[in-house]
Amino acid sequence: MTSTAPETQRGQDAGDPRGAQPTSWQRRLRRFGHVPRSETSLRDRLDPPYTRPGRQFWSVLAVPPRLADRLVRWAGWGGPLLVALVAGLLRFWKLDRPHAVIFDETYYAKDAWALVNQGYEGSWPKDVDKLILKDPSSVPVPTDPGYVVHPPVGKWIIGFGEQLFGFTPFGWRFMVAVLGTVSVLLLCRIGRRLFRSTFLGCLAGLLLAVDGLHFVMSRTALLDLIVMFFVLAAFGCLVVDRDRSRRRLSEALPVDEEGVLRPDARVAETLRLGWRPWRIAAGVMLGLAFATKWNGLYVLAAFGLMTVLWDVGARRTAGAVRPYAAVLRRDLAPAFVATVPVAILTYVVSWTGWIVTDRGYYRDWAATEGKDSSWSWLPDWLRSLWHYENQVYDFHVGLTSGHTYESNPWSWLVLGRPVSYFYEEEAGCAESATGKCAREVLAIGTPLLWWAACFALAYVVWRWLFRRDWRAGAIACGVAAGWLPWFFYQERTIFLFYAVVFVPFLCLAVTMMLGAMLGPAQNTGTRAELGLNPHDPTGERRRTLGAIAVGVLVLLIVWNFIYFWPLYTGTSIPEDLWRDRMWLDTWV
């Protein structure tokens, strides 16, 4: 087993960890598995190494050392690719079922088809869905513009799948399933970099692969999973940027006669970190998220603040006496330019189809109703777009009509009110005590995973506040950016499936908690360095018990996903078995 626990790597960006002698109470706690912290070098605090499986792990498996080294090198990509392959097989299995236009697919699938055919959304006639399912080739694309309330990127992506596989359920769900699968791979790699552990990275990806809400959203042509993908990609880009910038600081710091890296206030406060392409890539990803749904704008603000604080922590660790002033002088302006203007430019470019046509909704507003505006010196297309955006904003904040499946964001983490995308009863079901079978696609997270995430979030917040662990702060930031903004719109009609944007960060939180449960692995050499008995079985006993607890919880989550599988895929089951899965009254 790898040394995977978050405790094995110092998470602080600041502070000088000291290898003080253990106190008497710490010595007494050794019998319960307590291991005093060892001193962490400055180099490892700036650029932490990745954990590797111990020799005992490979000896148990009878793997020769040379082959073990090769497997470790391959595991960094091989493990995540394997987890993503499993996720992809699950998501593409009977992707065209149910053969229906489910929930809001009635908007986005048709808008996407119009976009890729004529560059703007059309005004579709009512009750056209059945005809599309029966014979899509007989349904013409309407040329009259349609009033839509979301930016175009997500619909362009859905439309690309329709171009490949036709105006069919498989076609409009294809690209969403691709992004859902790739997001599992991204989370594996992000988790690996975050925790410096291939095992924990793959575990985070596995949890995402078996989350019910992510699974259902990966098989439905809605926009929220696309937002999630770009948010996760942006987060990954920023984590890579953080590693690269801290490595640059580490390489610039002086080394003493003994080869030990030393902090230096002058270097830490004056060094320019240079070209940071990963931060620019994050700006593009955040712009694409914002250009899919506007809630991506909150993530842009949160991640922008987070990456600046990471720079503060890096310079402080490197020895800066006034790290905030140093960041203000050296990093703040480049960070702003690389994110905010890049994201806004990406957003504007996403409207190219609407801009270059003359038939889009409100496209000619500046030349007609708005021709007497005091802003007439601006291009007509820009003024028309601004007017359109104002109208859309008024629509969103005024959307207060009731809906059967609306829910308050307070209830999301406990899955208080999931959304039924599709439901159908079948009479004459011999296996059912009621004589009926039920088919449903229910947008609900895997319950045990989400309920475990409630405890994991409490642990993450504690670790961030009291242990100053940057990883916990990053996870908390991802959850907060995707969840907290909805509390400002509680009068608006909102749904649980909006929470898919922060599901990857819930999985990271659970993974961090599981890593703490697993505990640190200490080989005999390390135990001797810490002044511990190298042959004391207490540490291994603690590790074994932790591994058992983690294994049981993960297996229960996987079982829970399998148990709810019929409700995620619209599989026909006897009505009494369907009712057995309605664990809460609010799920019906």
C-alpha cells in the first residue's frame, strides 16, 4: 500500500515545522499509533515529492524491484486511464436509452441542432419532440430566431455530437458522455497531484465514476455537466501552475555548503515568476464555463482569489517578510490579466455564430430600437449583445414560478429533493406484487457518498482552519464556488442537479478524509529516525485497521451505486422494488 495519507505531507504554505523531541504525552500516545511529525525540508515544502509504494508492498505481491519501478512509473497514467475506462463503459452503455427527450433536453438538444446548422437558435414549434424521435430528417430547422437564456458554448458542444451521430438521443448525449468520462480522468490526475499519491488520485476518480448525479448528468444533454468539466479543468490548470511557480522559486533560492535549500527574503520578494501558460489556460477554461452557464462567473472570482493567495503562500514559504506586498507588486496584475480578461474574451468569442449572422434574437436591436443610444459609437453587434444579456439577466432573477422538483440549496448535500428526468409505468408486470413495473431516470447522487461527504466537508474545513492545509482550502473553495452563490437566489426556481458543478470537489473531500483514516505508512528506517521502535507493530496495526475501514466504506459506496443503477438508467423494475429505493419521502 502506498504512503497515501494527507498527514504524510505537510499541507502548510507557511510556518517553520520543527523536529522537536516528542513530549511525554506524545510518547504515551505511541502505543495508539501516534507518530510525531518529522521536520520537512524547505525544498519539499515548495515542491513536495510523490509518495511511492514501500518495498514491503511489492514483496507481498512477489514483484521484482525492477518491474516494481516500472509499474510505479506507469501507474501515474495507467491507473487514471483504467479508472476512466471503467467510467466510460458505464456512461456509454445503452446511452440512447431511454429513447426519449428527457427533461430539459427538449431545449438544449434542439437549440444545439439549430446552432450547428445555422449559427443561431431557432424558435421550434410545440410538440415537435415526438416527430424528432420518429424521423428527425423530416423536421426542418426553424429560421425564426428563438429567445434563449444561456450562452452558446454548451450547445455548440452538444451540437458537435449531433453532427457526428445525427439528431438522435445518442447524438445529443454523446459529447456530454465524453466530457463526463474525461472529467473522471482529470480528477484522477488532479487528485494525484493534490495529494502526491497515485492511489488517492485514482480513489477520487473512482468515487466520481460511481456518483449517481454525475453519472446521470453524463448521460443527459443538459448544460450543467459541461460547466462542471470546464470548472474542473480550470482547477487542474491552476494546480499545475501552482506546482510550476513554486518549483521556480525553489530553483532560485540559495543552497548552503551542506546542500540544504535556504529561504531568502530578497529572492522571495523580487523574483518574477515569468510566463505562466497554465494560468492562461485556466482563464480560457473559466471563460468557457461562464460561456456555458453564468454560474461559472462565480467560480472565476473564487479561483482568481485562490490562485493569488497561493502566490502569497509560496513567497512566504520561500522567505518573504512581506509576502502580500510582494504579490501585489509582482503577481497580482499578471494573475488578473491571465484570468479575467482572458475569460471575458473567451466569452465574447463564443458568441461568434450569433455575431456573424443577422437573424439571431435581438441581433438587430442596436440598429432599430437602440439606434438613439448614447453608446452608438460602439459596434452594433456589441450593443445588441449587451442588451440581450441584460434581458437574460432579468429573466433569470425573475424566474420564481414553482416546479415540482425544485429544491433549496440547504437540502442539496443530504439529497433532499432529487429531480425525476423520466418516469414511465408499465402494466402487466408479472414480477411485481402490484402488477406494475416502473422506469425512471432520477438525478440523485449516490446517497452513501454524499452523506459521507457531509462529514468529509467538516473535516476539510477543520483542516483548512486549524492546520492551514492549502489542499483543504482548495477543496473548500471549489465546493463554495459551486454551491454558496445559489443561496443568494433562494426565491428563484433552482434544482439539485445544479450541484453537479461541485461534485468533483466533494469526491476530493471524501478522498482526503479516507486518506486520514488510512493513516501514514512508516517503514522501519523512518520509525528509527523518529526515535520509535522499528519493530513496534502498533503503526502497522493502525494502518491495517485504517485500510479495512476505508475498504469497507468504498465498497459500500460502490454497492450503493449498483443498488440505484436502475434509477440512474431508466431500467424497468417491479414497482415494489422501485419503492424500496425511495429511502426518503421527498424522493417520490
